[in-house]
Amino acid sequence: MTRGPFLGQGYERVQTTLERPPSEEHREPTDRARKDLAVAVVPIAIAVVLLAQRTIAAVLTRVGHAGAALDDAYIHFQYARAIAEGHPLRFQAAAPVTSGATSTLWPALLAPFWTLGARDDGIVWAAWILSFAALGGLAWEAGKLTERLAGRVAAVGAIAMTLAFGGFLWTAASGMEGVPFAWAIARATRRASDWAEGPETDRTERRAGELVALAWIAALFRPEGAVAAGFVAAALAIVPLKATWRARALALVAASAIVALPVVLWLATGSPRSNTTVAKLLVGNPYYTGPALAYAVEANLKLFFGTLLQGEVWSAEFLPHAGAPVAVAGLFAVAWLGAERRRYWRAAGVLLIATTMLAPCFYLTFLWNRLRYLWPFTTGWIVGLACLARVAGDVAGMVRPRWRWVTGLLCGAFAGLFASKLEGTIDDVAQSASGIDRQQVALGRWANEALPPSARVGVNDTGAIAYFGDRVTFDVVGLTSANEARYWVAGTGSRFEHYERLAATQPARLPTHFIVYPEWMAMDSVLGEPLHEATVTDSTILGGRTMRAYVADWSLLGTGERPWSSAAAIVDAMDVADLESEAAHGYRLLGAADGEDVVHEGASPSGAPVVDGGRTRRVMEQFEAHLPGGGQGIVRLQGRAGTTVAVRIGGKAAAQLTLDGDDDWTELAFDLPPAPESARTPIELRASGGSLTTYHYWFVAR
């Protein structure tokens, strides 16, 4: 033990196997150093092997073979296969470039295993090996991050908590990139802190190169890794290798990792946003702007702190109940110890990891897949708990020096609380893998055997069905199919209208079959003859109980394109919920909310089937149209009997319409002013006495 400048304040600098004296950094490893390293690493390795063995054995017992606990894992496996087959970033050969995987680096790491023969279920073993190895590395990094803030005992506690946390175990067993990503951001943060806080002699070109590499690794693992890349870039810029522009340029190389993937996507697809971002992020979603966006983010923050961090409902499987105050106090302890020990960079890095967990609050929801979007940032919170235990031990030591054992006691208690959840977590991993195997995997294998090679399969869970089915897929959610995500985000009506356009312009793109949850598809009009189904009632990881295969039926497309009340020549038409038509006519959403974009299947007065997309709960409509002078306007709408609709054209009152009869849809006509034709005439409808569902507008000549 060496006495440091903080000894009088209750802080000893303890030389341990986790922190060697700076003077030893560049020496050849001695036998003693190797032994010390083994003493530190071997227990971690043993713990990881035991956790992996217990978890994988549970999966093999329940499933009968290797299996991923998330369907999304098979998306990464399919992209890994694509890399191995020579068409990277293309979900399937000859398909457009897409960005459906949440990680760019994870498929690249798995691709060599595919090349070497780890195919079918075999690639799951590759994912397990990498993920559990990363879990051991993550535990090591958690200890290293903690030690210079809170000392050896707290560092050991952080290691124990990392290994005992079920969220890490579940993610490692899922087949996803979460734990390797957590390791990458933890190591990048720790090494950047060492760089900025350590002696100048420790700042070498080799270490600078490692920092740059870690910045890129973190950013390519997941978009949120840009935060770690920024932290590395800041360390290299503020504390450069040398006082030269060349040395400072290393910071730019690290920072470039932040924009590398968006630039690649922009060059390849025309958009810097990944499909996952389009489908799941609140920012950019047309229904969440201004106050609606602020309200949604606020609601997610309340859910995070009031429910998830409290270990309730969705997080009860992983976190102890009512732990939010303790977890938040841990972050304050990090800041306190960072200031006391002048480890400002390390404290800032830990807090940055922890607070990045709030980034998913900008998603539509982050409750998917056992909260996997949150867990990679748990390391910051675990270090916080270890620091809180150290502060508590120091306070107790002020009463009696021997009471500093409180630090170890609290660390053990925290680790024990996490560990108490592990059996349930392991059982859930096995049950989830079983559910995926009995539904998505089973349907993928069925598709491979039963559907013709030319089949094009529409899916809403695109992973295992594409991976095992070996058929071209059409992802209705848009993660792995180009240019589909915006229609999924818009809603069911917009998807139907989009399919109508595809039928008219690119019919070969439409699916020949569907394998979907019918309630997710929410469009019975395109689901034809049922062929096969997989029902699983005992797995909560699935999106529904029954996923069913259908022949696609496109016979009702276009049935709503003409008014049933007039055969006159159409001069202009504004198709509500058709995104292209709305854009061409300057259609205003006017506060439209998520879930109000609908598709309706009904009949015309003559009994002919009609399907049309529209928007519901409308009290005002505003758009622009090309009007025939002296013609007639027709609107297909639906509303409560007695609702009145005031029509204004070009800013002037034009008609007063009244809905009567039943609540089914109807078509109402109104006269157009006898003015010369105009390409951009403002049209406005205001409803009184109720709201409307609008489907279509036509402007016809008399």
C-alpha cells in the first residue's frame, strides 16, 4: 500500500492486480505480474464459464439444439451470411442496400464463422462464444473503471455485480450485440480516462492507436456508440499525444467514427438514417413534433425512472424492487469521488455511459426484447453502486475506522440482489429461445420446404423466417426492405395505399405470400388462403400467439380509386393516407396522431367491395388541389349522423355538408366555383358536431 495525497481524507491508493504502478507499465511482464494477472482474471473466467454453461444447458434442454432468444438475432445472422456470400449490407442477394441490423460490426464479426461452416443453428454458438467472452471483458472493465474512483474493494464489487446482473446474461445468451457493445464503450471510456489522467509517459502512439480503434469499434457496434467515440475524441483533442497538429488530428480520426456510418448509408441509400432509426425513433416521426414529441419523451422518462429503474413490470426480472433512489444516489457518488480524487475524466465517462441509457427514451418505445436497448449502459450504474458503497464505507469509517468494511458489505448486498434474479433470467432465456424456435424458426423451415423457390414472403418478424426460409422476403416493418419503414410508421392505411402504387408500378415487388401475425398486419383484405400456422401460448417474447402463413391476395387493390357516386372524368384526386398523393397536394396532418392512419374494408351502395386507406379523428382538413372550373368535388368520408362539414375553397365558403343515415362511409358532393382552373387551390373542411374519417377526394368535370 502506498500513501497518496488523499490518505488523510480516508482514501488510500492501493496497488492491486487491477492497477499496476505507472513505472511498471512498459516493463516486460515478470512471472509475478503474470501470476497477479491470473489471480485477477481466472475468477472472472471461471464465473463466466459457469454462467455460460448453466444458461446454454438450459437452452439446449428446452430447445434441443442451439437457439437464439430473439428473432432479431437472426437478422444479424442473415447479414453475416450476406457478408460471407459477398453482398454486404444487402439482406439477400440482389436486394437493395439496407440497414436493418441494429449493429454494423456484429454481423461482420460473425461472418467468418459462417464462412468456416457455422451455419444453420451453428452460428448461434459463435454468437454465444463472442458474447460470453465479452461478458468477462466487461466485468474486467467495470472493475478497472471503478478502482481509481473507489478503490480495490469497490472494484471487486463492480466485477461481481456485472457478472451477477441478469440483463447482461440475458443479452449475452440472446445472440445479439449488446454485451460486446457494452464492453466496447466501457473499455473506450476507461482507456480514454487513463490517457487523460495518467502521466505523460503513458501517452504513446500505440495507446493513441488503440483509442482511435475503440472509438470506431464502439460507433460501429451501435449508433449510441458515437457517445463513446466523442469521449475518446475529446480526450485526444484536449490531452494530445504531442503539441502538434498531426497529433491533434488523431482526435479528428476518432471523431470521424461518429459520422462514418451515416455517410456510408447516405452514399448507398440516399439517406443517412438507418431503417431502424426511421421505424423506431420519435425524432423524424411525422406524428411526434413539437409538444407531441416533448410529451412522448417525458412519458418515456417517467416510465424509465418511475417503473423500470424501480424494478417493476418489464424490469422486475432483472432489477430489485424500489431501487431507483439507490441507483441515482450512485451517480452522485461517482461525481463526488471523481471530484475528491480529481479523477474528473473517469467520473465524467462513467456518468456519460449511465446517462446514455436515457437515449432510448427518444424511441417510440424501448420495452422491446427484454429492454435490450437499455442494458449496454448498465455498466455506468454498476460503477455508481460501487462508488456509493465506497462513500458509505468512508462515512462509516469516520465513526470507527474498522467500519470501512461497510463498502464490501454493500457491494456484496448489491451483487446478491442481482444474483437472486439469475435463475429466473436463465429460465426466461431458455423459454424465449424455445418460443422463437417453435414459431419463427419453425415457420422459416416450413417456408423452405413448402413454398416455391420463386416465392416472395411478406413478414413482420424478418429474422428467422428469412434466415431459415431461404426465400426472398418483403419486410412490412421496413427494417430489411428498402424504403418500406416510412409506410409502417405512417400506419395501416398508408401501407395499403403504398401497395396499390406498387401494384401499378412495380408489381414484382409485392409479396406472393405472407407469414405474419394477423393482428400486426391489420390488413385482412390482402391475406388470402391460410396455409400453415405456428401457435405458441407459453412464451412472452413473441409478438403474438399465432403466426400464420397465407397466400397474398391483391384482388381488392384499387377498388377505392374511383368514386362510386360519379362516373365523370376525374381532373384531380387527393388520396388520403397515400403519402405520395398527400405530399403532391400539400396535405397537412394538423396534429394527426399515431394510430389514426387506418384502412377500411366495406362496400359501395351497389354492394361492390371497396377498400380504401384514410385518416380518422379529423376535425379539419387542409390541402391544395387542381380544380376544374365549374366542376364538382366529391369526398368519401365517415362520421356520426348529424355532423356538419363546412367546405372552403380558395379561402371562401363553398358548401355546407351534413352526414345523415348510419355511421358507415358515404360520398358527398359539392359544387366548385366557376373560376378558371388553378393548379394550387386551397381546400379546407371543418367538421362540427363530431369528427370525421376521410378517405378520398375527387375533383371532376361536369
